[in-house]
Amino acid sequence: MNRHRTLLLPLALNLILPACTPVRFAIDILPAVDSLDETTVMEDEGASSRSKVAMIDVTGLIVDAPAPGLLVKGENPVAAFVEALQRARDDDGVKAIVIRLNSPGGTVTASDVMYREVLHFRDETQKPVVMLMSDLAASGAYYLACAGDTIIAHPTTITGSIGVIMQLFNFSEGMEKIGISADAVTSGPNKAMGSPFEPAQLEHREIFQNMVDEFYSRFRDVVLSNRQISEADIEWVTDGRIVSGARAAEIGLVDRTGSLRDAFEEAKALAGLSSARLVKYHRAYDYVGSAYAAAPAGPPVAAGQTQVNMIQLNLPSLNELAQPGFWYLWDPNVEW
């Protein structure tokens, strides 16, 4: 059974788009079930249809929730990632996968879920996994990368940011100046800890710090168990700083620098293939003109989101960061 998918931009948007920006309206007829398709984006001469390397993209913020969109909500990145892994698991023709990362990280739990799903995929299928870092693979995205057999980064990749952040805001002093106060009724002295409407208390901060330390210890253990880093470097490497892909290769955070073609060659070598097809997983309505096509396409930049070097990173808005939560995240707008 088919459905009509109508992609129409409101007239108001035309008023804010530059005059030189091409605008088109599309009405597509798509299957009611948006299952994953695959498109061959790179192919060796004489490659068999039964010798494939699947490429899976992890783009934007890693959270277990639908991505924000302009007219409709986007996909849940955790669910989409697991779906792609299952597709690669069930296809006997797929002999290895390349996971391409372009992400600043995300929540502690979502990063850990995706990390564990990759480990499960490797144990269950014995298919090699090559991690390829694109522009950005920091914090939770680096945590995820540690699940691969091999990590390759572009020399200009931004990676590292090994650490945990919990950003708290407090408005109580400002509220007091304008005659507003908060009075929460709680079941215990720690139930409202982290509230932005009441003065911060030292004992609450200590509880939060203990949890941050616990999650940081978990992150550090993942790095130490998967990477070979010298004792002389381990302290500064895991202090939250970012490094380039070239520097990461020097200190052991990644195996080497390279490109998508190098990751394809590495995946074939690990799988014992002399030739193969590189296939990209995507939705039926996604444009896949080459291996470098963005998938899934990110939503427009919304208020409060961050854009760096004209590449949308879909970082959390101020409203999102104002909610208490623990993040494996590199956000240059937040003081560490």
C-alpha cells in the first residue's frame, strides 16, 4: 500500500531564503514502510554481488530520541543505527562494514548503547568493522569508535574530547531580584537537586560530581581496553581536550589516517576480499549520488544550534542543555 509524501515549504520561508537559492517543491509517492535500501557507491572491477562492504553513517548528535526537524521529526539515530546493523547482519553478501562518524557525541547512555550494539554485531557475525572519522568524531562518537576493529581518521578530523559533562544552570539569584521564588514540595532532600530555580547546594554538587566521575571512569576504561596508549600520554589524552586526526594517529587514539577509500580497502583486507562493492544504506527518498552523500540529511539549523565551518553539527540547544543530563559531548559553546 502506498502513501503520498508531500514536501512543501511554507510561503513564509521563501521570504527569508536568499534570492539566488534554488527552491523546488516535490511530491513523491513512497512505500508506506520506509525500509532501508542499498546503493552501490564504489566498486572494484569484477566484484561479485556476493562480496559487499556496507557503509553506515552516524551523523549529528547521538541521542535516543527523534532528531528535530522543520516540519516533522527526524529519525531516532540509535534506532536507525541498529536497523542498519541488522540489515548488514542478515545479508550474507555483506562481509564487512564501514561506520562513518561525523558527530560531536551525545548522551552517555545512547553512546554506550551504540557501542555495545557494535560489539554484539562483531561477536555474532564475525564480520570486521572499520570506523572512519570524518570532520568530527569527538566524545561519545569516539566512545563508539572504540568498538571497531580498526579506526581510521582523516588528518583534519577533530576527535578526542574524552570526558563527561553535565551542564547546570541556576536562575535563582535573577528570580530573587524580580521578586520570584520557587518552592518545590519534595519527598526527600535530594529530589529537586539540579533545579535551576533554587540555590545550588554543595551536597547536591558532590552527588553530581560522583556520577560524572563514575561515567568518566567508564569512558576511560573503554579507551584503555581498546587502544594502545602509553602511560606517559594517558593522563593528558583523557583530560577532555580535542586533537586532530593526525595527532590522534601519533598517540594511538586511532590506528592511522586515511580516507573513505582507505577504509574500504581496510575492510576488504580484514574480510579477506580481493574485490568488493561498497554499498550505502539509505531510505528510499534519500539522494545518494556518491559515497559522500549525506545520509540521513540533517534538518535545517534551528535557533540555539551550532554551525562550525558551514557544517551543521546539530548540537543541543540551550533549552536542551538546561535540562540536567550527562553527556559524552564536545560543545565549544560550553565551558568545561
